[in-house]
Amino acid sequence: MSKTAIVSAMHQELSALLALMPSGRKTVHVGREFWEGQLYGHQVVMVLSRLGKVAAATTTTVLIERFGAKRIVFTGLAGGLGAGIRVGDVVVADAFIQHDMDVTPLYPRFEVPLYERASFSTDAGMTAQLVKASRQVLANPKALLGSEAVEDFGLGDNRVHQGLIASGDRFIGSAQDGHAIQKALGAQGLDALAVEMEGAAVAQVCYDYGVPFAAVRTISDHADHEAHVDFKRFLRCVASRYSAAIMEKFLD
Ligand code: ADE
């Protein structure tokens, strides 16, 4: 049976899913805990990548080289870019770009040198499955979170989006920074729906190895001056349950 790796950056993004695999076998390697076991009839390995592109690239390499991951899914939070993306929406990536990759004037802005590309696509089949799973979960957030949390966060009318996600080694905590990223991407004819800190690194390593990859991110904030407050609250109250519910439907 082929092995699926499930990765999040932080504990709160993965904890509910880890709790569903109490008999999982733990291996500590390069400072990370890798949990192997069975989940909804699949052989899985779960791990926290830690934050940022380098940590995510190390984790992905280990998952493939040492744990034999045959496909990788990243699940977590992201900051929404643009008015059409609301807190509680879900963005399923169809490609990733590094918003802090800049080797101009030697290469076009955002291009990853020697790869002759700026963006790395996700696996179409897995992405379609994640969209379907996310739609099922968003159809009834009250069942998952309870009415109080749904009202607190203004959830209930959320959408699933599919598109480009921009990754970089920076938490985007001002509207100015968020707009600057949108503007720079726009100048290259690109439009990202969300920002986070790991996906593009995982996508590039998976591209190197030819391993299918997909990613789902719930929007926790608007990548503006309130992002750090919204992010922490969302991380505490919502992140874990959304990740677990989406992954359950994805694996099922
Ligand atoms: N993940 C969630 N919110 C984010 C933000 N505003 N910037 C970067 N990564 C994030």
C-alpha cells in the first residue's frame, strides 16, 4: 500500500488528526517526531515541518528518502490576499510560488534559477479531491465547531477557492506588505490567493523527486496589521478541527 505523508507547520494544525491515530509508531529524526500508522484504511506518516521554507524542505526530503512517502499533503493556515478571500475560507493550491525569490536582474522576478520556472504545480487529482473534501466540511461548520465559535469568527458562509499560493520566510503582518506582494506578483501576471511560509518549498522538493503533492490552507487572517491576533485565535480554536475534518474526507 502506498504511503501518504500529512504535514503541518505547527502542532495546533495537526493535533486533532494525530489524536485519531493513537497507536501510531513514533520515530524521532532530525529533531522531528514522525508518526506512522493507519488512518481511514491508508498507510500514513504525519509530521510537523516547523515554520519556514528551509524546515519544510528538510522535512519533505526526510519523508521521501527515509519514510518512503509516495504522496504528500500539506494542511494548515494561510493569510488571505484580496477582498474576495474571507477568514474561514479554504484555499486549495493549484500551484506555489516563492514571493521572496528574487534573483533579478540575472533571472526574471520569482523565477527559481536553473528550474526555468517560478511556480510549481500541485497534483491535479489530489487537488480535486481536496477541493471536494473542503466543500463537504464547509457545508456544515456548526457541526464541527459549535454555534458559538461559528458566530465568534463570523463563519458559516465560507467558500473553497483553488489557485496560486505564495510562500516566503516572513509572516505578513501589515496590509502594506500584503499589497506589495500582490503588486509584485501582478507585475508578472500572477495573482495569489493567500500567503504562508512552507508550501513552495514542499512543492519544489516534490518536483525534484517526482512525488505528487497537494495542499489545503484555511484562511486565518487577512495578512494585515491584525493578522497576528487573528492567526493565534484561529490557530487555537479552529485550525486543528478543520484540518482533521478535511483530511478525513480526503482519505475516505
Ligand atoms: N499563515 C497564516 N497567516 C499568515 C500570514 N499572515 N503570513 C504568513 N503566513 C501565514
